[in-house]
Amino acid sequence: MAKTNPVEFMQQVRNEAAKVTWPTRKETLITTAMVFVMVIIASIFFVVVDQVLRFGVSFILGFGR
């Protein structure tokens, strides 16, 4: 593989960065909101599953009397 000098490398980096399609502010806000909603849903799900498993293990082991 041929070595590239630093100036040429930086030019290539700038050219590649110019090709990137950056999200708009609205897209970023919507995506962020969707992430927060999914985190809340996932955390509620895992709390419910944890409580069900805790109840089941306590019942099986006799601690749920």
C-alpha cells in the first residue's frame, strides 16, 4: 500500500467529509426523542420482568408466605 503524505491525506479526509449527509436539526430532535421513549419502554419492561421473576423465585423458595 502506497504511503500518502499528510497534506494529501487531509485533502482526502475533507473530500470524504464533504460527501456526508448530515441530519437536520428536526431529524436529530426526533431521533433523540425516539431513543428516550425506547429507553423508558425498555426500563419499564425490565422492571416488570424483574418483579415477576422475584415473585416467582420467592414463591418457589417459600419466602412469599
